[in-house]
Amino acid sequence: MREKERSSAWERGARYVRAAPWPYLTGTGALLLAFGLKGVGVAHWSAGNVVVGLAFGWWGACWLAVAFFALADGVSRHREYRRIKAMLLRYGFNERILKPLARSRCQRDAALHAARETGHLDRARIYFHGRGYRWYHILPDLVVRNPLAFASPAFLRTSFLPGKKQRA
């Protein structure tokens, strides 16, 4: 029984990563970099070089914030994957389901993973390819047009709170 529970836990973890590989890889890399910088900062601090220790500690804290937002984005993409999978199971393949997800690589990955699990992968790939998206289109369309869009409240809301928009 434990073997089955263990494999299902690995499968659940793998499903999280498959739904959003970019945010989890970015978050893991940023987390490792943050801990490395913090370690170097502590070493300099202990050696009496306080200014350099604080500088490395500051950079470590900044990378820790990047890791937090990347991992939070991965959790949001997993939520989106589950929502899209439920819609594909209920309504079948429909381009209207995938259209709002074409804006970013992370959303497309979540949609493609949901399509893979519901048997619509080929049609979803053709749809995104037909809209001009390729494997190397990583940044969201909004960020390509305006690099400061990462800081806008609207971008953060759509990134971390996916789903149906409320009408006023």
C-alpha cells in the first residue's frame, strides 16, 4: 500500500512540474542562487567584511523574492491546468477555451498539458502553432511589448489569479 501511495505522490509532483515547467525551473534556480549568495554573504560577514556581506545578503534576498514569485506562478499555472482540463473534459476541444491562454508560455504549457491528458494534444499544438507561437516564445506577449509590465497590478492579477473575470 505504501508503494502505491509513494508513486502517486511522485505522480502528483510530476504533474505540478509538467503543468508549469518554466516557473518551477526558474524558481528552483533562483532559490539555489539565493541560498548561495546568502552563504557567501554570511561568510564575508563572519570574516568581518560587513559591507560585502550585506551586499551579498541583499542580492540573496532579491533572488529569494524572484524564487517566491516564480514558484507562486507555478502553483497558479497548476490551478489553471486543472481548470482547463475540466473544461476540455466537459466541452471537448474548443479554440475558445485555448484563446485566452495563448498570451504566455506558462499558460500555453498548462493548456498543452491539460490537452495531453484529455486526448486533444495534437489539436492544441496545431492551434498554438497556427497563432504563430513556437517553442522559443518564452516571455508573455505583454512583456515583449512593454518590459515594465511585470510590475503592473493588472499583469500580477491575471498571472496569479487565473480564471473567469468578474463583471462589474
